[in-house]
Amino acid sequence: MRQQEMVMGAAFWFLVSVFLAFSAGHARGDTLAGDEAWQQFRGQVLFSDVLFAPSAEFPSAGARTASLRRNGRNTVQSTDGFWRLHCVAFLDQEPKTTTVVVRATDVTEPAKRHEVRVFHATVGSGQKELAVDDLVLTDSMGFQRGHRYEITVEQSDEDPGASAAGKRDVYAKGVVTLR
């Protein structure tokens, strides 16, 4: 009987330690998953036609990174005459203000690069990621099927370090083709 109690006690403490380790890891998961993904994708904008799950939804940093790789797309299909993008930008550096510029530039023909649209987004203080969900692009906005667009997340005009000549720091960029 004594030996059975010892085995049961050891099993109990093993399960408690596993539970505590899992709980601590899960509680830190948002930071760990965000940091590993940021290290993997720093300075990049990832695109998808499906919503990217927030980092807190993943049991581990590796699971989030694998999901981002699996769901990221460099081409997005049109639906009823518009394109719905979901983006996550891994900012190269922390913006000095809470507003950033999201610029879409047509890069289909390198010699004829031209800005198509500028959006503004809000970034939390100390935030290294910017999620832009449900960004809808239409032909009436100037976007065209079959064209490639460079999407950049840039320094805002409100930033005290912004250049008067219009040169801005680029925090992240990526290219997507609209089909």
C-alpha cells in the first residue's frame, strides 16, 4: 500500500508540474509567439485572403509562425469586383507616433511606379505588429486586376522626425498581386 501511495504522489506532482509549465507557457504565449514571428518576418507585410489569427490563439510561438507561413499569400483573388486583404505588418522599428501611413504603390512596371492610394492606421504604443483586417480594394480606387502592388507601412507626417522633403522611414513592406 505504501508503494502505491508513493507512485500516486509522484504522479500527482508530475501532473501538477506539467500543468503549471503549460499554464505559464500559455500565459506568455502572446509575447513569445509575437517575438518569434517578429524575428522571422521583421520589416515585412504578409497578406492573406483569410483572417490571420491573433498570436494569443496559438499554443506556441512555432505554431503561430507556421500558421503565418501557411496562410500568407502573394496573390489575392477578386470577389465580386473587389479584393479583400488581411495584412499583418511586422514593423522594423517602433513608430514615434500612434499613426502610420499605409501606402499602396503600383509596381507592375518598374519604370512606371506610381502611388495608387494612401491609408492611415493606428498603432499602439510599443507595438511591433500592425494588423489590418478587411482592407477592401476596388477598381474605382485605382486598383487593377493583374497588377502588383507594394504595400508599405511608413512614418506619419505627425512624427516629429518626419522629413520636410516627404521622405519617410519605412517600417515594413510587401508585394501582392491582385487577380
